[in-house]
Amino acid sequence: MTKRILIADDHAFVSWGVAKALSALEDIEVIKSVANGIEAIIEIRKTKPDCAILDYNMPGANGLEVFLESKRWSPDTRFVLLTGSATTQTVNALVDAGIHGVALKDGTETEIIEIVRQVCAGKTAIGPSARLLMRLPAETVAVTDRELAVLQAIARGHTNASAAESLGISPKTVDSHRTSLMRKFDVSTSASLLLAAVKAGLLDPASIR
Amino acid sequence: MTKRILIADDHAFVSWGVAKALSALEDIEVIKSVANGIEAIIEIRKTKPDCAILDYNMPGANGLEVFLESKRWSPDTRFVLLTGSATTQTVNALVDAGIHGVALKDGTETEIIEIVRQVCAGKTAIGPSARLLMRLPAETVAVTDRELAVLQAIARGHTNASAAESLGISPKTVDSHRTSLMRKFDVSTSASLLLAAVKAGLLDPASIR
DNA sequence: CGGCAATTCAGGTGATCGCCTGATGGGCCG
DNA sequence: CGGCCCATCAGGCGATCACCTGAATTGCCG
């Protein structure tokens, strides 16, 4: 029985290469390639493929969002994350959300093919390189909602006082959260706190402002 | 006459996909694929290909470093940058350095093929998407050597005083440079200064510490 | 129900920052 | 040679930060 596969990746080379690789297999047919998250959700809902290969970084919606939304509309579709820049947090979030397979783009082409096959066969498959990421000293800093809000306010250039105003709370509360964050990240200045947050994947420099 | 091409990319899918695409052409032969910068330099020096396709982000040495080093040993080789995450600064640096072609990975496969063909033919080719990047409001903030040193010190968590000590200058001098930087970046806190520097490509969060 | 964590806020203190003016010397360029 | 920029440093001042203790409220989980 031929498996119908959808590929969602905004990098033409990757989707093209993967499509070529998978098309060479007899029991697999690539029915669609899309280049952004929104389109991926729409197409998965419409075509209900047996398997969807998702990039994480896509315009419109990221891999996690596509996965969560799409599986509501196409519960029988199995999902493989194929990402180039995966952090421990990203992989963990995807696995926690129940994704069926994870592969990194720096793996070999046989690696992803094998993962897709296994996932299509109903198994769960985490690629060796992705598994390595998960084993890493989790370095997971638990940040609460309000702490994150304060973090983003500081990133926008706010002082304690102006951040307080924009969040509608007392400057002292902002101070509390900021101090708490600095303790968690083991830094002693707001400046290096931001850098640490960027490194931890909590802040995206490009998306501020 | 068949062109001998080398591909350097640490993403297996990309190098594999590009190799497949180029191999389909009659007058092109992919003689080698490498996955890191050091290996790229060695192989280019050894094989002296007609054309080398370089990723920017690679372990060992980045695309710019590979280009600068390799052209000394193989002056007749023509170089194409193929990158997924290009900033205005990156592209400009490469073009300034005299690279022959620039293509982004989010382009179509025909785009890169066309660029490689043109570069092999002796022309200079900048892909449409890369050209778009260069047209962007250059947003180039000129930073002096000492300012950059101060910036990195702050990024490492130093205060004015401790940064001064590590640089062997007066705290007041550090203060001057930091103030000057904040003026240039149009921010009013050290924290958002760091974020702005990251956005501008002057700091790499991953490489601090 | 009782502990626990998150969130909120207060008061206080010393260190540091952000920014100002102003000065000195070196290097480059027309 | 006279600007001009860079790097160096000084003094000073008000705002802000970094960090402390302590405390009230809420909601969740066992």
C-alpha cells in the first residue's frame, strides 16, 4: 500500500531533496510540497496524508503549531519533524506534544528515509542526532509566565519602572521577577540576562519590536 | 568542457540535493562533497575545482573564511555562497570580499543552478533573494574596535568596572565607549544594546563564554 | 485541608548606570 | 598644518539597578 506524504519546508532544496529521495521508494508517493505553516495546515486538512514531514522554522506557523493544529483535523496522519536548527527545548516540546518522529537536517539522507518509513509503519522514531540533543544536560530554565513577560519588556528597552507601567503592575514586582530570573540564569546584570535568555531560546532577537 | 565542482555544506540534504541537481546537467561534474570548513579548504587546495559551492555556517570555518583562504591556493576556482541564514552584513561582507555568486537556500533549485552556471561561465551572479537582502536599509552601524571589545565584555556579564579591569583601561573609558554604542544603536539601556548588537550581527549569543 | 509555588508589593541600601561637559594625545587626510 | 575621528580619562549627578527581608493573596495538588 502506497503511503501518501506531504512535505512542508520553506527551504526549497530540502523539500526538493527529500521529495526526490522518498519518490525513489516504491511504496511512497509525495503528494504535495508546501513552503509555509499556514499552507501546511490547510493542505493536511484537505488531503489527509498518511505522513507529513514538517520543518520547524516556517513562515506563518512553526512545526509545533502545524502539528498541534493539523492532528485535530487529520488524526490519522503521522508527523515527522525535520529541522536544521533544533534546540533541546524545541525537540522536547515536540516530543512532549506527541510527534511521531524527529530528524535533523545534518543527518544523512538515509537517516530521514529510515525515520519516515518507521513512522509510516506506526512506530515512533527519533533520529540519532536528535536523540543526542535530548540527552544533553537539559539546561532547561523554568520560566513563569510573568517572568517571561518581564523578560520581553526588558528586551524592548524598558526600565523597571516603564516595564511596570506597560504591564500594569508595580515597579517592585518587576524587580522581583527580574531578580528571580537573574537567579535562575545565574547572571548578575540585566544585559547578560537577555543574552542568556536568547541562548536558552526564550527570546528571539529578530522578533523584538 | 566539463566543469569540476566541489560542494561544502554541513547539511547533508542540501549538499545532496544540489549535487543531484547539478549532476543532471551534462557539462557539470560534482567531484567532492565536504561537510566542514577546514575540509573544504584542504580539498579545494588539493583538487582545484572549477567552482566551489560554500555554505556560510559550517563547523571549522565559515564560508567567508573558506573563500578567503582557498582563493589564495586556488585562484582560478570560482566561488558561490549558498546560505540559509544570510544577514545583510554577511552578504555584503562576501560581496565586498569578491565572491562570484550568492544564492539563498530558500530560492528554487533552478535559481541555484542558474547561478552556478553563470558563475562557471565567468560571470558574477547574485540571486534575487540575496539581492533583496542587499537592498535592505543597510542598517549598518559602524562600530570601532574598542567599542566592539567593550560590547563583548558587557555581553560576558561585566560591569563597567570589571570590564575596565579585563581590558586594562579606566572604567570611565568603558563608560565612554558604552555610551557611544548606545547612541549609535539608539537605545538607552545596556540590555537592549546587547540585543541590538545581536540583531545587527555583531554578537553571536552562542559564542559568548 | 495544608503545603507549595506563583504573583503581587513594600522598605531599604549601596553599587552601578546613563549622561553631561571637558580635556589630552595620536593618527589620518587633504 | 589644521581639522577630524578615535581612544583615553576626569568629575559629577540623578536615576536606576541589584539584592535583601518580609508579607499578603491566589490557586493548585495531594
